[in-house]
Amino acid sequence: MIMSRTPLRITFVGGGTDLPEFYTQYGPGVAIASTINKYIYITVHKRFDDSIRVAYSRTEIVDSVDGIQHPTVREALKLLNIDGGIEITNIADIPSGGTGMGSSSSFLVGLLNALHAWKGEYATQKQLAEEAVKIERNILKEPGGLQDQYIAAFGGMQFLEFRRDNSVASTPVIMSEESRKQLREHLLLLYTGMQKSGSGIHEKMAKTVKDNLDAYRKMVSLGYGMFSDLTKNKWQSTGRYLHENWVLKKATHGLDDSSIDDYYNRGISAGAEGGKILGAGNRGFLMLFAKPEKQKGIIKALPELKPMSFDFESLGSRIIYVGD
């Protein structure tokens, strides 16, 4: 049996500029993202016969790969030339659909990692990211960007550049441990209780890139500025960057639920300096930047939302168990 553990992620700035409709024509696009200590676990086990069992929100038992309904599982098995005699299960630390933390890509990266190990192969971080992109964007034609696959594979806090030739450069954000600790202590994650896939939003964004070029270019500029500040241990400017990015993201595709805007404004009124709704689906987790002494008041001002404790995770997808 093989088990992989793959972290989920939070994004600070730049999300949306990783869409190919932007970066291939007007790039580079950029994003600053970090993995956190919330995970998706994938187990792969040999079955007693040649059938395939896949357990997620439902359970499938089929005789061939083509019979699998779960699209990413089916295409991952095809890509790695695995035709049967296998059982795949998964567990997630948080709701895994539409919470804005890149769960679908983390699932796929973790699955690919486990399948490679099951075959006795070692897959590099770059290989896992590229294979996940190939399946999601090229084979399944799912709309969206590239940041989720790369941050899940590489882990840590990364400055990602999406270049016109479709290559991706991942640069670790180097900070002092004290600065990283302070940054973490100034972040709040609040669960809205709402989930929504980002695919529809991504489709809308892709169609309107030309209409919002100025906003996208400003988001790229914010990415470079925040990266420069963080590497100089100037983490205190994070709230400003988040707020400016929030304003720009609202300008590009708006919010499909006015309650999200209300939550954000109430958080700001209670002392937050900036924030964002994670992911493109406008649901899931609201992230706010605020001084620690202000955070209890913010939580009190938003009783509908559930705080979630977390920490940064320095590693990407990895194999945590190999056994009989």
C-alpha cells in the first residue's frame, strides 16, 4: 500500500493572471501562494483481482479504466499506463469541493505521486505539476490556471511566474523565521460554509481578459511588489497588497454573492487591513490580514463564519507510507 499526503494552499496576490488567456498573450502572469498544513491523503492498494475500485464521495468498482466516472482518476491511470488490479481511496482535512484552496489539483497531484510510487517510480515536483496540468488543462480541457498544480507539487511559499511560452518558474519566498511567524499570526482563515466550483468563474474570466487588461497588469505589479517586500522581511505591507488585489479582482469578475462583500467590509470595519476570498469560486474561505489583538473582535463581528487554525507547510506532495 502507498499513501501520499498533499497540502492545500492559500494565495495572496496574482490569482487570475495564471490563466493562459492572459499570460500567453500579455504575460508573464504571477502569483504568490503558500501551502498550509491541511491535506488530502490518497491511498493506493493492490486489489485481489483485476478490477478497479475508486472511493471518493461515491464508490466505483469497474472492470476497465475507461469505465471510471471520476475524470482525473481515469486520466491519471491512463497517463501512467495502469490498467487494473488497483484500489484508490482519499481523505481530506477540509471539505474538498469548491472551498478555494486548490483541492482538485492537490487531489490530482497526490494521486499521481502515489501512482508513480505504486509503480516503483520516483516523480519530481516539476513532473507532478506538469502531468497534473496536462490532465486538467490539456486532456480534460477544464478551464483555469496553473498555480494550484505547481504549489501543490512544490510546497512552501512560492513566487510563481507564468510565461508566454507556457513555462512556469517557481521561486521560494525567502524570509526570516520571525517574519514568517509574524505573517502567519496576522492571518485569519474564516469558513463561509459555502462551496462553489471555480470553473464557471474561470470561463467568464477567460472571455473578458481583454476587457480587464489594466486590472490584470496591476495584479502582476502587486505580485512583484509583494515578493520584493517579503524577501526584505517587510511582511507588514501584506494587508495593503491583499486589499488592492481584492479591489482589482472584484473589478475583473465581481462577486456572485453580496454576502461575501458584506463579510469583507465588516472584517475591515472590525480592524482587518485587507483580505480576499480564496479561489475563483467566490465561496469557501475568507482570508483576512489583521493584527493579533484585533482578531477576536473580527471573529465576533462575523459570527456566521467559522475560524480555522492553520500554519504554513514547507513541503509539497510527498509519500508518507509504503507497506504491504
